[in-house]
Amino acid sequence: MDLPSMEHAGLLQRGRFDPAWPASLALHLAIIAILLAFLPDVKPLRAPPEESVDVEVVSPPPATAIPVPQPAALSPPQSRGDSGSPADGDILPLMPETASREVLPSAPALAKPAVSGPPPLMQATELFSAKTLGSPRSRNARQLLGTLSGEERNLQLCNLEALEQVNRSRPGSVPDLVAPYAMKPEKVRGNSIEVDGGAFRSKRNWFNIRFHCEVDPAGKTVTAFAFAIGDAIPKDLWQEHNLVAEDGEADQ
């Protein structure tokens, strides 16, 4: 056989139908079907549906003013020694007041000591010197006043008013003499008499007295009088201030 004939015969042999091929294909298809049957169902992934939300618009309540407490006044830090405490130039943190801080009761205010001093003057509501001088028993006093003038007359009128006021304000006392200059000189300014260190005698004892007296411009009557009676004057001071228990003792 020549070569072209042999090549042609080979081609015929390769193109001949193979009966085993359909059986192999069927077997592969059967295996694929079995595998697909036992695979779990795979569901396609889907995006979850969007849920709608009901929205209600609520108006905000009116704003309420909140009181802001004032900061407590803190005293500045004090410098201390070398005991581990802050020294000069160190800055201490200012701690706010807290509810847990113990509040000590404030110390009671100390009563101020009473300042002893002369009693206040009491204004006389009734004047008696003019009525006394009008009495028949005051004849000698009227004659004596007639010999005086100016400030001396005004002083004697005020002394007489002082005796009458003491006699009525202290029932049982028997005032019979006034020394307006006993402890301190009197002050005479025209028709005004100021006595800050006077004394009056009653039942052989001497007592302090202060008074302010006003006399009319004619020098005939007392128009205003205020006075204050003090304590008894110790006897060891009588001689120093020319105070005697009875008239005439100074001449003995």
C-alpha cells in the first residue's frame, strides 16, 4: 500500500464512532444531578426591606430659669512655715463649698459692757420757783434776789428751782442747800445755766446733781429746767469740796 493510502485509512479509523462515549456522558450527568440534589438550598441574598418609623414632632417645654448659686467667698491662702505646708509664693487650689462640709454654729455676739456714766437729764414738766417766790414765807428770798442782777440772779433762780424739783421727785427728802460749783464749775451763758458737777444737801448728807436751766430775758422766772440726781457724795470728799453738814460749820 502506498503512503497516501495508509494516511487515509488512519483518518478513517480516528473518525469512527466510539460506542462507550454516550455511556460516559450519561454517567457524568447522573453524578452531577446527584450532587445537585444533596446541596442545601441557597437563597439569594436580598436587602431587608426598610421599616417605616412614625415620627411625632413634640414642641419643647418653655425654658425654666435655674438659679445659679453665687460662689462662696474664699479667703486667700496663707503662707506657712517649713512644716510641709505651702510657703510664700505657692498657689493653693480653691476648693468649692460642698454639702459634706461641717458647718459650725456662729459664736454668740458678746454683750458690750455697760458704760457707766452720769444719768440722762429728765425734763421737768412743771416749774415751781415762781410759785415758791410768791409765797409769803419767801419774803427774805425775794429781797435777796432784788439785790442781785444779771448772771448771779439767774443762777440763784435756777438753784431755787433745783431744790423744788428734788423735793417733789424724792418724797421724804428735805433739800435745803444747793452748791452748783461743788465738783465742777458751773457754766453761765446769758440766760442759760449748765451745772455738771453740782451738789445738794438733804438731812446732813450731800448728793450729786446735774441740771440745765433757762431763765426769761428779764431774769424774773425760770422758763425750762432739766435735771438728774446722782449718788451720795462720800464724806471724805466733803472738806475738799467745801461741803458742810450744817450751816456755820466752816466758821468754827
